[in-house]
Amino acid sequence: MMEQDMREKARNAMRLILEAAKFEVEEVDEPLDLSAVRDGECVLVLCSNDAELVGQFDKTNYSLMVDDHEMTCKKLLFTLEKDITTENCTQWGVGEFVQYAGEAVLADIVEQELKLDLTPGKAKAKKAAAAAEEAPAEDEHSGISILHFPVKLSEQAAIRTAGIQGAAKLRFMPYYLIHYTSSGEQVYKDRRIPFDADGWGAINAINGIKLDLDGTKVEDSEIPANAEVSDAHITKEEASERMVTELIERLTQKVRIKQEKGDAIFYEEKTLKPDRKNITIDTKQVYIPVWQIRGKKIVEVNAFTGELLSEPMDEGVEVF
């Protein structure tokens, strides 16, 4: 399933794209996301990685009644799952999404209407071509196995995302992936303060920048040939200690209790912190693949998510 916050961001971006194409866009009830109408044309939008939900969307016919006139709705799917295929939808993956999101911004700047191709057949052919281009080579391996997030973006796709021409180098950047749990509680007067928490965090082992990562996506396998593995500058112990300290700060609460004595009213405030012994940290070193493109400037692209990086993963690199 596409996580809720990710789906919300995708929905907002799809709205901007459709509005740039002069559609009137509204949110609709789940499981769908948006409906868009313009000049007798209707488009329903679904943002999902759920194959079952997508299948139902693909085989269902939708129509919209406007002023006693029934319109058959086109269907637009945005998904990050490359294995999902549809027959009756216009299907967008990362490539189409990045293309149209960028073109929507440009259309707004130059005050022109964005042109969208919503033909299912053409979109399917385009998606197949893009998938063939973006798929990383599988026949060249280095013989080196490390715990890393998979490479999902090819060199050419990364250069296209970067928007510059130059030499591309695949680098595996070290991170500490940390799973933390906290339990316990404190009781002050009649107030019960729980300190329950369970989640993931990641710290760049070179520059200390934090990142949200899903630890379930990590795999232990060979990396591509000619890739570079960067060394960690921060120790595992330092990263773990930082995570514990930040978790304690995040869970710490100030409790203010009102009390009355005779005609006087006063407030008592106390700071309650979780007990360090109730916090468990599991830390392991993992690597994130990054395409670094060196042209007139240096641009980095996350080879796992396809994201254009605004901050360098290596402290020795300046990204413009």
C-alpha cells in the first residue's frame, strides 16, 4: 500500500498537474483520489501501489452525470510499483510523474496550458519504453555484497532527472539504520504520562544528516560493477547515542498542574522524561545508492527513490 502521507503528497501533485492542464479538480471519496473535468471530459485519478485496488479500478467503468448529460470517465493511475500493469488506464510511474510535474511548473510560469496525453495505449507503450530504459543492468556485478537499498534508477534516467549532461558515478553512501522502541510511564499527581514509541530512523554516517527510511526495503546482495562504496566518518556508537538523546528529548513532557489553597491559585510545573533503561536501540549500517552527475555543476540523485537531492550526502560535495 502507498503510505498515507505519501499518497497525500501524490494527490496534491496530481491536482497541480491537472489544474495546469485546465481541469477543474476535486477530491473524491476513497478508494479514489481525484476527479477532474474540463470541456466535456472527465478523468478519475487513483494513487496507489495496491495491486488489488488497482485491478478493481482498471476493470470498473465510471461515468459522470453533468446537466443531464452522461460522460464516460477516463482513468489515470499513479503508482510506484513497476510490476503493476493495466489495460484500461493511463498509467504513470516515476518517469511520467517527474515529467508532467516539471512541465506543470513551467506551464504556470509561462502561463500556458499543459498538454497531457491520457490515451491508455500510448501511455502503456511509453511506460514500457521508460521501464526498459530505467531498469538498471543486472548482468554486471562487482562481487561485493553489502546491506543496501536497491538501485531502481538507471544512469540515463538519473542524468535526465538531474537535468544536466555529465559523467555519472554510482556511489553507495553509508547510513546507520536505527530501530528504536521506548516503553514505561511516569505518574505525577493524577496525571499519567506514557513514553511509548516504536519507529525507524537513519543517520548519514558521513555528515550526520537524518533521513526517514523504511528498514524493510533493505537487501543484502551484490552491488553493480564500478560502483563506489564510501567510508563512514561517524561511529555506530555515536549514531546510537544521538538517536537515544533525540528520542528522550522528543518524548519529554512538561506537566503543569493547577492547585488551589484557600483563596490562592498557583501552578506547579514538572518535567518528566523517559527512563533511559526503557529505551532499546537496534543499529545496523546500510548503504543508499546515489547517482552523482558531474557536469558544469554537481547534482546528486537518489538511485533508490529517484529523488533529486537538495543536500549532498557526502560532506565533501557541494550541490548547487
